[in-house]
Amino acid sequence: MKSILSFIAIVSVFTLYSCNEVDYESKKLVIQDSLVNVFPRWQALKLEIGDNNTSMLIVIGDATFYNAPQEEKSKKAEELGRMILRILGKGNYLETGNFIVTADIHNTSRTPPDGISIPIDFTALKKTAGK
């Protein structure tokens, strides 16, 4: 009887813990589907969530956006970061992101040769979203 109660207690703890976990794989599909809201002309995408779910790599092939001014790229990176946080919801572990834009609309690389990298500070975005 004691072992059955122990087993039930252990299963309950794991069940409660798993309810708070973000399902990153299914959320990646939602992010991909929602990307058109921020980048209406994107044609290539690579989206990876790093170990421990604390980092994210987003590589977008968009020839039009590639030539945009740096200020616009930074604003769009922040907008993308906010969208990602809304999709993932509370309880995500993201801290940092690396947003890379390439003119290659067929890109499948993590590090395209012409890639322009813009960091996304998810920790700071979470703090400003809480205000």
C-alpha cells in the first residue's frame, strides 16, 4: 500500500511539472505560421531552439528585407522576439536569441555567408512585457 501511494505521489509531481512546460516543438510550427505577420515576404526559414530551451536561432531568407536599413532590422527583430514570447507564453526559458537575415531565399544553413546577425534579448523583452 505504501509503495502504491509513493508511486501516485511521484506521478502527480511529474504531471504537475509537465503541465507548466512549454511544448517548444509544436510552438515552433505556430511561430512559423505567424511569421508572415512580421515578415510578409519571407521565403526561407530555419528555426532552432537550443539546449535547455534558453536560446533560439531564427534564420530568414528575405531578399527585400535583407536590404532594409539596420534600424528597421533591429525593430523587426524586437517585434519578432515579442511575438515569439506571446506564442510561447509564460513558463518559457528563453534568454537569448540570434536573428539572422539572408538574401538567399533558398537558405537552409545556420550560418549563411551573407547573413546579417541581430541579437534578441528575450530576458529584457520579458521584463518590459511585465510592466
